[in-house]
Amino acid sequence: MPAEGTARAAASASATAPGSASPAAGAAAGSGLQNAEGTRDLTTLVDASSELQHLVETIWRLRQPDGCPWDRKQTHRSIGKNLIEEAYEALDCIEADDALHLREELGDVLMQVVLHAQIAADAGEFTVADVARDIDEKLVRRHPHVFGEADAENAEDVLKIWDAVKLKEREAKEAAVDGAPAGGLLDGVPTSLPALMQAQKVSRKAAAVGFEWDSVEAVWDEVAEERAEFEAEQPGTPEREMEFGDLLFALVNVARKEGIDAESALRASTAKFRCRWAAMEQAGAERGTRLEDLSTADLNDLWDAAKAKEA
């Protein structure tokens, strides 16, 4: 670990919660937490060691022979989807700018992490301390522009650094097993991810090793080509469905080249559609009319009215 990371870890126990006086503040300059310019906000450096340990102990207690029968019987597989559900509930709070409920939902996500770690510890596989140590080391390793000598002027530079570091990590894993492949380049992208997110991740990994279009205009040309192939297939056929997937994949690469997260963009558009539809339903209710009883022209009028209110 770089010197700054070591100093950070050594001094973390002396930090306090935001809004309270930090006993470490006076010694910050000598601890390695503060930079020479004094620009780091030490009031937001939180010591959560006690609270996190209490959570670990609570989850451990629930899994003991005299603990909770439900928690004791759980396995990684039995609660695997819970982690996804809790993460999406947290995401809903983020998109709603609901900080109060975000705090609660992040707690639910953290509980899932600790519970999975305890299940692993009970099986002699790894512990929550291993999880925390591994991710801390990974963060330091993948931020050489912060903890090392690399330079990054913008977010695009950071992404390039990340991709380069990940490739080195993969090569190191292969060397650790006598040169045997540590898996394909794309094996690290979970197939259970939402389709748009998965497409963007595999595209970025491929681009990192040179499999890339020269410009966003070239990707738009690919979109046009994929659309033509889609339209050339007979409606209702598996071939037409596959070509539509290729069209979507090409559009995801447009998003990637433009610095847009395709998954977030589509979620935002879907949320906008739902908001406008709710406004249409309200307008229909005020007229004493159900939307399903209206003509297409009337629905379009309500849609335009809902859209106009956003302006």
C-alpha cells in the first residue's frame, strides 16, 4: 500500500462523524491525512469502526445455533437475489433524491454484504474483514492517480487508467497459476446484469484492448447498417429479433462513445414516461374518464398537455 494509504489507515480511528469536532484535526497535517495545501475536508472523515463491528456481531449472533432459524438456514444462493433487490431499492431513492430513505436502503444493502460474508465465514471461505481489506487494496491499486504517480486530468483519463490496471490484474492472475488463462476478457462481466449495462461493460472492455470504432460517427454508421439488416428480415422471425438486438448493441456503443450510461439514460426516459402517464391519468380522472375509453387522438392530446407542463 502506498505511504498515503498507510497513513490513512493508521489515522482513521481518530476521525469523528460529520458535524462534530474532530480530535484528529489538530494533528492532521502530521498524520498524512491532510495535504500540504490543507484542502481536504477532514470533518467528513468518519470513524464507523464501532458501528460496523456491532453489525458484524449482530449478523454473527443471528447465525448461531441459538439464533434465528431463518438466518441460520440461508445460503448464498437462497438470498442471492435479495442483494439485487436491495440495490435497486437504494437506486430508486437516489433517483428520487430521497436522502432519508437512501440511508435506510443503503443499510439494507450493507446487511446483505455482511450476511453473505458471515455465510462464507461459517463455511471457512472468507470473512467480512477479507472483503473490506480486498476492496480497500483494489481501490488504492486502481487509483494510481491519487495514491501513486499517475496523472489523470479528467474522468476519461481515469477510465483509461482503470482499464489498464484491470488488464494488469488479469495478467497477474494468469502468472500466478503458471500462465494458465485466468478467464476470458469478458468473463468478469456478470451475465445477470441488466442487458444495457452488460452490453456497455463488455463493449468498454473490448475497446480497452483496441477493438473500437475511430469516432462516434463511425458507430452511427454501424447503427444504420444494423437497422438495414433488421428491416431486411421477415417480421416475427428469430432472425429479425436477433438483428434488433444488434441494433440495440450498436446504440449502446453510441452512448459509450458519448460518455452516456445507457442503462441510466433509459431508466430516466422510462421514469419520464411514467410521470407523464400519471399526469394523463390524473387529467382523465378530473374529467371522469378512464384512459382506456379515450381515442388515440384524445390520448395524444393528454400526452401533449402533460409534456407541456414540464416545460
